[in-house]
Amino acid sequence: MRTCSEALATRHQSDIGEDMALADLGSPAAKIHSSLEDLQLAWANTLEHWHDENSSRFEEEQLVPLAMTIKISLDAIGRMNESIQKAERAVD
């Protein structure tokens, strides 16, 4: 009987496919970026109905730092993805 880890590893290997890069960070990063845009749009819509001191504080204390963290993280992911792609090309 296979362990859970072995089953997951086998499933992951079969999901990758032969033509797909071993480490593709671009697609997940694009999803994160899209989610941030969705959040910002939802917040803009929320501000049409909720615009008081509490909403300002929520934006300043929660949303602005979150957006900055995501943008910094996406930049790092982009640099990491470039390094991984360069390494993959070097071993081909």
C-alpha cells in the first residue's frame, strides 16, 4: 500500500506533463495579481456605500499593507522565476 506522500508525488508527476517546465511560477503569480485586482475593484465598489472613519482605517491598516506585500512578493516571484528558467535552460 502506498503512503499518502507517495500517492501525491505520483499524482503531481502525472499532472506535470512532459512539455511543461518543472517550476512554472508565472501562472500562480498571474492568479495572485488578478486576485489583487479583484480585491481592489471590490473595495472600490464597497467605498460607494461605506465611507467613514472605519473604512478609511481598514483601508490604511489592512488593504494598503496587503497590496504592498503582494506587489513586493510578485516582484520576488518574477525574479525567482527568471532564475529558475535560466537554470532549466542551462541543464537542457
